[in-house]
Amino acid sequence: MTKPQPRHFSMIREFHLADAFTLANACLGTGAVLCFMRACVDESRLFFWLGTAFLPVALVMDVLDGRVARRRGVPSPLGQELDSLADIVSFGVAPVAMAFAVGMRGALDALFLVYFVACGISRLARYNVTAASLSGPSGKVSHFEGLPIPTSLLLVTLLAVLAALGRWHAGLPFGVVSIAGLDLHPLTAVFFIHGSAMISKTLRIPKP
């Protein structure tokens, strides 16, 4: 019996409606990163605020993809992996790009920001492999171990408020310190703290 040949764009044909929302999340996160990069190059406030506006919309897409998948009864391993990959862009890399755009550009700032992204990746990977064991009798995960990565929008909100008040670049709260000749904005510590909370195994957050 002849094995059927794969059809053109067969992977795309297998996507569900929920996956479209997931990809929209990823596209918005990528768009935010590009806007923050443009803001750094041109010192454009327009692109900074455009990138900032993309991230709450990405969160809406992230919420909708899960609800659509459950309502249609079509959750899939592919959808779960897509969701994690989209989340690391929108809620891991994009907030870090925003932090760089507001002025956290010291060498030690970079170390804290890279740590934050690494924690986000680790957090999502752990969730993917432990979701089954965390599920209750209904099959639904009852709680999160560590802060979910979309909570990084709290950091986005903080940076947006500071930017709106003119407290960015040279005006960042707590200024800048030099350690062994390397610059650090103490405010960057919020990314270190948040990243550490994401990978915590003792911090448990009830899942709605």
C-alpha cells in the first residue's frame, strides 16, 4: 500500500483556531521587541508606546487561546508547545527589550535581564513536563508552581508608569551604581526578583 504523500502546508492545515490566537500572541510580542529596538535607535517615544501597547493585547490573545481550546475540546501537545514559545517572546524577551529601551543598559543590568529570560524559559519548560502531575481529578491544573510568566506584565506596567512620569533613562529611580567598573541600575533588581519567583517550587499560585 502506497504511503500517502504529505500535502503542501500540511502543518498549517493541522492548526486549530486556538493556535491562531497563540500565534497572534507571538506576533504581538515580536512586534513589541521590534518597536523597542526602533525606539532605541531613533529615540522615538511613538514606537516605545506602540511596543508597550502590544503587550496587554498579547496577554488577551494568551487567555483566549486557552479558552477557545477548552471550549472546542481540541487541546493538543502542539498547542501547548506553541503557547510556551509564544509566551517566552511576549512575556520574557519583550519586557527585557522594554527595560533596555527605558535605560537599563549597564553590563550588570544585562546580566539580570538575561537571568530573567532564563528563568522564564525554565519556568515554562517545567510547567510543560509537570502539568499532568499537577492536574486534579478533573484533569485541570489546580495551581502554578512559581509565578506564571504572564505576570511579567506587572514589570511592564511599572516601566510604563515610570516612562509616563519622565523617570527613565537618566531619571530612573535609584540612579546607577558602578561595581568593579560595571554599571548597574538598582531598579533592574525587580527583574532578578521576579525571575527568581517564577522558578520557585515553594511559591504556589492557585489557577483560576
